[in-house]
Amino acid sequence: MTRSGATLAVAAMLCVQLGLAVSVGLFDRVGPEGAAWLRLAWAGVLLVVVVRPRPSSFRRAAFAACVALGVVTAGMTMLFMEAVARLPLGTASALEFLGPLTVAITRGHGGRKRWPVLAAIGVVLLTQPWRGGADLAGVGFALAAAVCWAGYILLTQRVGDEVAGVRGLAVSMPVAGIVATLVYGPSVLGHLTWQLLLIGLGLAVLLPVVPFSLEMLALRRLTTSAFGTLMSLEPAIALVIGLVVLHQVPDVAAVAGVAFVVVAGVGAERTGAREPVAAGP
């Protein structure tokens, strides 16, 4: 059970980081706000068309949780894209990881708390605050995205426990798309072309449709503490993707940080099994 949950979580992270790296290529054409809007808007449309959720089939509390998840998802996506526009992908991901790390620390018990501690050391090595010179606006956006990510983890687990399959995601993603449209739509629409719309459609599948679906399934198999600590792998994955795709070369401290977060992620995978939960209707 734990291994399958960890596999789903890692696959989701790979999709996320690949999607982010590809999204960076759109910044010159529609900016970070346009890249975020294209992904969220298309994801909402795709899930409504494919899943066709019926709000009347949800319990009131479950539907409210899905809506809240959509708002948090929009915030997390938009804020992080603003951070990536100002910081290296690995640095932004490491700062955003403070959200799930906080969840892991507050929800962990006994020996499990040593894994978030190791992950925290890795984050410090990855961000290297002693060097200075970081874009403060980028850091602020990444930290705000971290707060949203913590809420996303908690709400995703709740929705996954309440609603079977991806019906919860089919409500939350259209809500996220609406929020992004209200915030960014007016400033982006004038720059769109058919080519950009098609690229946005492809990106929406890579991020967020596939990874968010995988995360919802993973959170049905893992504790929030284990899932939050497994997210420590994300800065490491981001560092590798940033190197391979964006040619952002890490230094020795960053590589050491990768080692710490990998150890923490493996530890979480070994101690974070979750009892099966029966989903709601």
C-alpha cells in the first residue's frame, strides 16, 4: 500500500516539474500569468467534459471541500508560476516545499518526525540563504505558494476520502479555472493565438490533470505526514529537470541538499502507510 502510494506521488511530481519546465517557454509570449491561466482553464474544461460531475450527487460538506480545493489550487498554481519567473526552478520548488514540510512536521508522530528534519536541512542547502541576492518578490511568491500547497494537501486528502475516483477533481479544477480567469483572463486574452491555445491544452494534461489525479489517489494510500515528506523529493526532481531542460546548473551545496531530501523521502515512504478509507458516494 505504501509503495503504490509513493509511486503515484513520484509520478505526479515528475509530471509537475516537466510541465513547469515547458511552461517557462511560454513566459515570453503570455507571461507567467498567461501560462498559469491556460493550464487551469483548459484543465477545468477537460474534466467537466470527461467526468461530467453532478453537484447534486455530492454531500454538502464534500462539495464545499471541492470548491475550497479549487480556490487553493488556483492560488498555488498562479503564485508558483510568478515565483518560477523570478527564481531558478529548483530554488522555487524548495521554498514551496516548506508547505508540505510543515504538514509533515505537524502531522508526524514519534520517529517519523526525523524525516521532515532531514528534509528541512536539504531545503536550506538548496535555497542557500547565506548567499543573498535572491529576488525577494520571487521568494515571497514561493512562500505564499507554500501556504497554498499545505492547504492543498489537507483538502486533497479530505476530498479523496469523501468522493470516489476523480469526481472531486472534476469540481475543484473548474473552480480553479474560474478563479484564474477572473484574476488573469482579462490581461491575457488579447495575446492568445490558436497555437498558444493548443499548447495550453497539451500542458493542461501534463499539468495539472494527470499529476493532480495521481496525487488524489496517492493521498488515499498515505498519511498527510508521509505525503508531505515525500514532497521533499520535488526540489530534487526540480533541480534535475532544471538542469536537463532549462540548463540551470546546480552547485555542490544544492547537490548535497538533493541527498538530504532523497533520504527524507525514502524514510517517509517506509513509514507512511495509511489505512484504507472508504470513499463517499
